Amino acid sequence: MARVKRGVIARRRHKKIIGRAKGYYNARRKVYRVANQAVIKAGQYAYIGRKQKKRQFRSLWIVRINAAARMFDLSYSRLINGLNKAGIEVDRKVLADIAVHDIKAFGAIAAQAKAALEGKAAPKPAAKKAAAPKKAAAKGDDLTKIEGIGPKIGELLAGQGVDTYAKLADTSVEKLGEILHEAGSRYASHDPGTWPQQAKLAAEGKFDELKALQDELKGGRVA
């Protein structure tokens, strides 16, 4: 008897198709070859249905809006035209829902549309005062250029008011150690011993000297 080396894979593939054909009748749910064709065809119908669903619902909303508009001596097209002239922005889904569940509110909307069609200016909403432009918040220096300071520690120091090279240079090593210790054990292992020295060089624009110093360091510590 021949040895089957791909039986597990084929069985898994067959079970997946048969599972998708659950609920079908006769061979369409039992026989793999027939079920596979049925599942493929069902997927095609589902794809087409997803496209048709949008246009079908839009048609339904228009029918409902038109029926409600006729109660107020308007047609669907005149109602939409009046809403556009009145500057009322409401989509058909919401308008149809209002027409079904709150006919009084729909009547108020129809009245505004009719007034706009007759040339009666609807009362304009009070103009809002333009908000004063916000001042751009001053950004601090990029403290991650200091060896030993990553993004998390940079945010931590900025939260304590140490957001520039100058401020970092003026902060004592003891104070930096306290900030790291209070932030938790994940920060307490960092050594801020050389941070003020590096920050001073960065604040003075001596980046060549800073790079030379950092070449001698290892993770912000003296090698």
C-alpha cells in the first residue's frame, strides 16, 4: 500500500472547506469537491452583496425621505435643494431615521428647506469669535545627545524642569541621582556623574569636545 505523506495537510484543508459549507444541503456540505465550488461561489455572491448593500440602503433612505417630504408638500428633490440652500448639512441616513421616528423634527427641517426655496433667509447662527492663535510652546534641547540619557530619561528630566543643556549643566549630580531614584528601580541603575559635564559642553556649542569626551565614556560612565 502506498504511503501518504501529505494526509494531515490535505485533511486540514478539506476540513476547513467543509466547515465553511456548514448549513448547505446534500453533497454541497459533504463532498469536498462540490463543497469547495459552493464555498467559492458563496464568496463571490457575498462580495457582490457587499457592494449592492450600499446602493440598496441609499435607495431605501430616499424612499422614506420622499414619503415624509410629501406630507409637507415637498418632493425629495426640492427638499434636498432647499436644505442645500439653507446650509443644513444632514446625510440621508440620519434624515430617513428622523422621518421614521420623529416626524415633528422632520417637519421643522422641511419648513426650513421650504423657506430657503421661497427666498426667505433663515436666521444665521451667531458668528463665533476667532480664537487667539496659540503661542508655540518653546521646545527644550534634545537631551538624548548626552550619552547615558535615552528618550524615557529625557522625558523624566523635562518633567522636573530640566529640559535644556544649560539647566542640566547647572543641576548637581546628587539632584539628578535623586530624580532617578524617585522614578523607580529601572532608572536608579543609571549613573548621571558625567551628564552635567557633557551638558555644559553642549550648551557652549563645543560638540567636537563633547564627542571626544563621549568616546572615552561607556554608557555615560567613565570607562
